[in-house]
Amino acid sequence: MKPFTHHTAPTQYVEANGIRFAYRRFGKAGGVPIVFNQHYTGTMDYWDPAVTDGLAQTREVILFNNAGVSSSSGETPASFPEMGANAIAFIRALDLHQVDVLGISIGGFVAQEIALQGADLVRRLILVGTGHRGNDMTASRSAEIFGASYEPPEHLWLAVHFAPSESSRKAGLGFLERKWRRKDRDPEVSAQTIAAQGAAIANWITPGENALAYLKSIGQPTLIVQGSNDVIIPTAHSVTLQQHLPNAELVIYPDSNHGSIYQYPERFVAHAERFLSDGQADKASA
């Protein structure tokens, strides 16, 4: 049998917290799997196969829809701590005792909550195009970008994830082509999910005097990946993350935006693999 890939891995289901979570698993089993947390309004089919299949060459990849998202049951909660708790319940329902966690955009907010609430569960953390509690979003163009019309509609994601340069836009068109190869795609998210995710974002970015204090409690080694000009979650917030997390490194890709890992999938896979493999070596020598 050929191994499953991003496009062929079957959708499976597991129940936890009264929720029927939809997920897909593929890649090289036997080590520490990596669990992916998706961006605003995204589903399992919004990931770039060049990234997921690239990482699956050396480790097991787990994609899932959190509570209420697309093909998972229940309602999407209006806070990232609740989303993080649901994600932990999902991971434990798979009988996993240690995982690496990746999150992009608001998935990065959820990933931070998983690391906080499930410190014993999370070995290493990858945060992409994301920020911290109390983000100052005045420089963000997200409302303008998500509120505009696009023809075809899928070109919204060119504006969200890619820079306006010719080379970045070309990479974006390649990403969209890869993204649509799977035939049995997830349904799009519901109005309830969109509203709940929006409310969660509003709560997360509320300013607070000690908004950054929680970062000191995320002790796992962390790789932060960002574009040089993220117009959704400003790049400066990734710098702040790196400065306040106890054990974090930051990579910024040139001429790139919110979806930098989709513009540079091979480069990102190499960076991520080196970072995750360092953790395996640390464990072996301990």
C-alpha cells in the first residue's frame, strides 16, 4: 500500500468533551507527531500540501477541525482558552502523551493555549504569522482585506497570505492550485464559527497592563516564523513574542506576508525539521 498523503488521508473521527472531532493522520509514524491548528475560517483543506507532505516525510502529521469547525460537531467557543482546552481533549482522545504543536494566525493563539494548559503534553511549539495577548492591531489591514470582494473569491487568500510583488503573487497562485487538488473537501465553516472566532479575536487583543506576563509560562522551545510585512497580524508582534518567550527563536522570510510558509514551503520545512529534530536529539541524550 502507498502511504497516505495530504490529498489521500481519510477523514476520521474521535469523540471527546461531547464533540466529534474530524481529523486526518498521515506521514512517518513512530516519533512525536505534530498537530496543526488552523487560521480564521480555515478547515483541514486550507493547509498547503507542500508543507504538510514535506513534514510528513520525517514525522506523523495530524490535521483536525476544532469544535464546531466544518466537519467537527458542537459549537465553536468564543475564546481561545476554550479552543485550547478542546484541542487538548482531542489530542488526549487519540491516546497521545507527547506532541509538537504548530499554529498559524489565530491557530497560533490556540497553540499557545495548548502549551499553557497542557505543558506536560507539548514538547515543541511552532508559531506562524501570529501574535500575543493584547496585540495592538491598529496597523492590521485585516478588516479591509476580509471586507473586500474578489474575483474569483478564492483570491481573497492571495491578499491575506501573500505580498503584492510579482514573485510573491506567483507563489500564491501555486499555493491555491495545490490547495484545491483534494477531491473530498471539508465543508466551509458556519456563520456560528465565523462569529465565535471574531469574538475570540476581540477578547484576545483587548489591551491589558500585564498582557504579556503569560508568555513566561510557555517554557517549551519555540520556533516563530513570520513574513517581512504581515498585514493581518503585524510582524512586530512576532518580535515581541520572541523577546518575551523564555526559549524562542525567530525566522523572518523576505518579501512575504501572513502566509510566509506557503510562499517558502521547502525553506520552512527545512527550518521546521531542523528545529524539531533538535528536540529529538535532546531527548535521546537526556
